[in-house]
Amino acid sequence: QDAIDRKEKRSETFKTAVQGLETDTPALKTEELGLRAPQWVRDNLVTMCMRCKEPFNALTRRRHHCRACGYVVCARCSDYRAELQYDGNRPNRVCQECFIFLTGHTVLEDREGKHRGILEKGAAEVSSRSLLCSSLQLLDKNGKGGTRGWFVIPQDDPLVLYIYAAPQDVRAHTSIPLLGYQVKDLPPSDSRHLFQLVQSRQVHTFVADTEELKRRWMRAMARSAAGITHLQEEEEDAE
């Protein structure tokens, strides 16, 4: 069963844990920008601009779509116009990165080449190389309310749990170091599948969508808490 679980994780089966998440639609390649219409990222999959990472709000920072790459971006990051071949070479709203590529022009603020910490790596990018990722709910200290988000244990940082507000966000809003925690099972409550991370006075309570998903998260967190990494598991398999 452990071998099956590891195989499933390596096959990235958990990228489809959130209902309605369209992970099978490939993004446009750079050389295809402007040549054909992109698949737009759905508004409800992001909570922040996919370029500058600033949170959206209803009044001062609204959502827009880049007509070249399909990203959800804010007005400031999409305040550019470029001719798109798939639309009869008419000028369309595009993001800064697509504007630079399509026109060859430069802009004053160029963020390309910056080193990104893992908190600033996109959820989709980290999820594609994860030990486990899915939607979960993290309850508040009273256990009555909480935040639902996209949770990831990356392969390149397997001892930390990263929490994104949405599956396509470009920056994690928080993280929980898993090393040293105990994973505690809780009985179902109101048809909710509950489990906890416990260390001294620190207690984090999670709600999974299904009992099976809960068990997978408990196993993954327990291994990370014990310091068992993905590379160590591969060495054990080789032996």
C-alpha cells in the first residue's frame, strides 16, 4: 500500500483534487503568444495578480485577463496594448511580460531575472513537483470557522507545508514547518473529516473533503514530521 501511495504521488494524481480545476488544458508556449487565443485562467482560481502578486479587491484592484497568455492580472500590470495575430492584428490588452515579448519594447520596471523564494513560486508550479497537494480547510483556534485554500508539500522542500489561497495563485500566503509535529486523527464531526498537527501549544486543525484524502495527508505529514524526505524514500526503494 505504501508503494502504491508513493506511485500515486509521483504521478501527480492529487492535482485534480479540487473539483473544477482545469489542469489538463496546456498553457500557450511562448512562441505561440499572439498567434492563437489562450485558455483564460478562471477568475475564481486566483486571489492575487498573477504578475505583481498584489491581492485583488472589489474597488481599487480589479481582475483583467491578458489577451495573449490568459493570465488574470490587475489593471496596472495589464495597462499595455499589443497587436495579436489571432484577432486580425488588432491592439488588445496584454500584460507587461507579453507586451515585451510581442513588441520588443522595454519598460521601466522589469522583474525578469529576480530570484524567487519558494513562497513566491506559483501554486501550479510547486504543485506539479509536489509530494502531495489538494484543497483543505484550516480551522481557526475556536474550530468554528476557517480558511479554505490550496495546500502543498513540495518535493524540493518536503519538510514544510505551503498554503495558497487558490490553486493558481503566484505566491503562498503562509507556511508551516512540519518537522517535530505529531499528526493526530480526530473522529468525524458533522460529516467533516478532521485531523490535527500538534506540537507543544501549537495546534493546527484541518478538514479534508474525503476520508481517503484525509488519510493521505496524515501519512504525508507524518513522514515530513519525522524528517523522511522524498529522496530518502527513493533510496529505500532502490535498496
